[in-house]
Amino acid sequence: MNETWCRDFSTSTQKSKPLAHLALSATAKERAKTAYTLPAMAVDHYENFPVASLLLPRALRDAVRDIYRFARTADDVADEGNATAEERLAELAEFRRGLDVLQGCSPTDLPLPHPHIFVPLASTMARHGLSAHLFRDLISAFEQDVVKHRYENDAELLDYCSRSANPVGRLMLQLYERDTHDNLECSDAICTGLQLTNFWQDVAVDWQKGRVYLPQQRLEQHGVNEEWIARCVQAGKLPDTGKDAAEARAWCELMASQLAQARSLLLQGRPLTRRLPRRAGLELRLVVQGGLLILERIEQLHYDVFQRRPVLRGLDWPRMALRALFN
């Protein structure tokens, strides 16, 4: 899912590297009780953790790696490979049990699951006073990914974002000891804004996975149906001529409203970037600018996210850096 604060944006048509371009290898081991194997972690994911970034204080790098390893591996359990839903949920239950063990809520005669994840995580949680419920919120969202593929309205979608994205920003604020009420609100806005940006960037990708994050009420309000999305994915473009013109306009109006919501959230949270320590603030400004630039790119493509996935390119980074420094 990766980034200081939630989602990152790919520079290729594949899933993106983390902002710091650091691979975190979590070697998958076969479990004795199940045929399911944890997917190995790689750099080609969206989660935008500042892992080993030059902008990240050295004292926090191990902690961020430990959080990333937990979140990335659990997210892969829910989303990658060919496991059944039952196998995925069983494995995520083991992640819940790992948190139970760390909190002393599990029988002591049971072994700690995935010690390569939970042993370092236990040390990090104790050292920095990280809230266990934030890790549980992430697991809850990953479990939801397995079983829920449609969202009725904004409330449902934003509730998902509050558990899939916002906990990461809150954990980062705890690491920096800046988790005040105002900062948490700004972080939540940025995380949700980035999550939504990634959804609208990946409409076609998610359709191939059987998921539609566009709220059903929004689709109905704008007169867009899922058959239209299927046609666009199959065609590899947004049909906009002849009898398709009216439906294409409805799609563009729908996407414009969704992009406006994501942009508003990113801007709402931007004051946080000036309240954090200098390097952390700069990194977060880069992340926000990346999200805003992806929204611009979707608009430049006239909302056709089917023909070409909007991504950041190498030449975008100087532009983002200038915006991060002076905006």
C-alpha cells in the first residue's frame, strides 16, 4: 500500500518503488500448518515509506523499516499471489495473533508468528511507544480487501481509508513525537487524499482485480455504470465519439469530482509539512506534491486512465522539489 505518509506514485507502468527506492526483503517461509506462503517483499509497491531516505533521521530508520515490513507483508497477504480468500484471512489472523502476543493477550505456549517481523517490531513499539491499535487498524483494512470489493458511498470508502492509510501517518507522527490533535487531523487528510489519488490513478488496474473503489452512489449520481468501466478497460481507452460521447462526458464529470475531493484533502493537510522537523517536512511536502501532480496528470489525460496509467516521470522530480521548497 507505500512513503512517509501513505501512498506513492509510480514512475513506470508497474507498481512503484518506495520513495527511497530501498528493497526490504522479507523472506517467505512455509508454514507448518498451511500450504499458504507469505509473499516476499520487494521494492515494486506503492507504499511511500521514507525507508532509508537521506531525509529520514538515522535514529528512526530501523523503526520505519520495522513498520514497513509489517504493513507491506500483511498487505501482500491480502493482495498478491493466488491464495484463496480463506487462506488469506487465516494468515492475516496470524498477524493479529502476533500483535496479541506482543501485548500479552495470547497464550504464552504458542510460538510467535513470523519472528522476523514481530521480534524487531516489538522492540520498535516499546522504544517509541507506538500504539498497537494502529497496527490492528491496518490488519482490519487488509482483511476488508479480501472480502469487500465495492463501496456504497463516501462514508464507506473514507472509513476504509481511515484504516488502510491513516494509521501509517499516525505512526510516523508518533515516531517524531509530534502526534498532537491538529497534526493528526492534517496527517489523516494527507493519507486519505493520497489513498484516493491512488484509487483514481488505478481504476483500470483495480478493475482487473475485481475491485471498484468509486462509490456506487457517485456512479449512480453521474449516470456511470460498471459496464461502461468494463468497456473502457477492454478497449484500453475512453471511448468518446458518436453514441459514446454522452457517457464519456458523464465519466469525466464523475472523475473531476473525485479528483477535487482528493486535492482538497491534500491541501487541507499541507500545513503539517511546515510543523515537522526540517527534513521530515521536506519529505512530506514532496509526497504531497507528488499526489497533486498525479491529479494534474489525470486531468491532462482528460480522465482517460484506461489508455495510459498516469505516473510521475524523471523530469517531474525537479518540478516537485521546487514546489516543495517554495509552496
